[in-house]
Amino acid sequence: MAGAAGCFSDEQFREACAELQQPALAGADWQLLVESSGITIYRLLDQPTGLYEYKVFGVLEGCPPALLADVYMDLDYRKKWDQYVKELYEKECDGQTVAYWEVKYPFPLSNRDYVYTRQRRDLDVDGRKIYVVLAQNISVPQFPEKSGVIRVKQYKQSLAIESDGKKGSRVFMYYFDNPGGQIPSWLINWAAKNGVPNFLKDMVKACQNYPKKT
């Protein structure tokens, strides 16, 4: 189990579980963005940045929850199936596990990198087995910014997974990041709209090809 104990609260884990059961879209201007291949994506404008927060709901067929959680947590394996990864590894920093992730951006844009902590919990909620992974950016001196790469200073993600009652997984994902630099917000939002469904499709393939699958 990766991550810093105590970095995430019990309440954050409970909230992710609750969204899986009942999407929390009321009380804010969440807009339906896209609905395709069993995946529904909503977005909410973050006024200070002009960017959007995203909530993703859906079913990934043929991916059992435990396998999906293992694949999501396996950074070494992600380097094999995610074409946008340039560098990805974890390192112990002052007693907590911190991940470093450099993402390839198309020319002429600079690559982005993330320094973040994450934690997985396998929970029992009223008899339902739910796998939750939380991640957020962190600043530690062991990972100084690199020349030519733009550090992402706002990043937050949560993922909750349970069985769909068959051989697949019901999934909830929350996602926000601000890649910084001089990229128009419309281009960032377009990339997120298209990138999230593609990422989930790639993850399904990764599950099917996972070498540690039992």
C-alpha cells in the first residue's frame, strides 16, 4: 500500500465511496460533458483558473475490481502501457512514499511533471468491497524543479472501484490538475475531455495484459 499514512482523512475515503453509490452533483453547476462506451463525465468550472474539475462514472467491463486497483497502483507496469509517461517512480521522503511522474507533451509544449503522494485502502462498506485510491500534489525538497519541465502545482485525484456484479468494475473518478504554463484553457479542457475516456480504455487493455494477473 503506497502513500503517507495520515496524509488523507477517513472522510476523504468515505466521500469517494459515497460518490460511487450516489453521484454528488447537486448544489453546484456540474455539467454533463460526455457520455460514451458506458462512461459518463461531468465537469465543474474552477473560477480562479478557468479550468474544470471532472467527475467520471461508469463500468469497465472485463476488469475485476481487485485487478483494476492493482494495475492502477503498479507504476512500473504503467510505464509499459501509458505512452505519455517519460519517467515514473516512487521514493521515500522523510518517512512517506512520494511519487515522481513526468508526462510527455507534444511539441512545442514543455513536458509537465508531478510530485505527489497517494494512498490505497481496501474498504468494506455495508458488505460491499470498495477499493479507494487518493492522490494529491506535494512539495518536498528531494524533488526540485527541473529545467525545461513545468511542475504541476495543483493536482488532485480520487478513484473508487467496486464490482459491477459481473466480471467488471463500477468506477468513480474525481480529477483536477492545472498544468500551468502558456496553454490556453480551452486546449487543456479539450485534452481532458478526450484524454480521460482514452486513459480508461487503455487501462482496460492493461488489465487484460497484466503479467501478475492470477
